[in-house]
Amino acid sequence: MSRKIKAIRGAIKVSENTKESISSATIRLLRSIIEANNLEICDIISIFFTMTTDLNADFPARAAREVCGPSVPLLCAQEIEVTGSMPGVIRVLIHAETPLEGTETKHIYLDGAEQLRPDLFEKGESNER
């Protein structure tokens, strides 16, 4: 089966600006994306995180090491601050090798972040995994 490099998106709304909340949200989001897309850690090429400006208690990459170990390159940045945008959000872009076709790739949005990309979810579809 042919493997292709795919970009997988996701986001999660964080309950509060604490190291614990950022860490647990990051781990939950990554595990959900990995499980939904049937990925192994060795499939992951790199992970890029952004956080809204109101989240600054920790780096999501620190928590990602618990899931991915030391071999996956990680990068964090601050999300562009846009008036009226949803606060308290960690976004992720994962590059991975996978046999999945583009339409089979599952982008995961959790805990209210589904509102960021309603085009990815059919009415009534649950994004909990």
C-alpha cells in the first residue's frame, strides 16, 4: 500500500490558562488524532502547535513529548490575535506518512473547538473519540 505525506489538523478549547490544563488538553488532542487516523509515532514527521494569546502558562510541545517521545520535531507559536476570535484554543498541524487518502484523513476538533471548522463535521456527527 502506497504511503503519502498528509497534513492533519486539530484544535481543542482549553478550560484555563494553567500548565496542567494546557498539558492535558494537548495530550488528549494528540491521542485523539493519532487514534482516529491509525497513526504510529514513527509515522509522524513533525508537529506544529499554535495557541491563542491568552494561553501562556506552558508550551504544548512539552506535553507532546509525553505522547511522541524525543524523536518527533515539535514547534510552538502564538496564534494571530483576531478581534472576536475564540479564546483559549490550542491548534495543531501534524505532518505524517499514511496510506489514508485525503478524504479519509480525520481532523479532530474537541471541547467546543468544533465551531472553528463546522465545514468538517456533518450535522449530528460526534467528534469525540
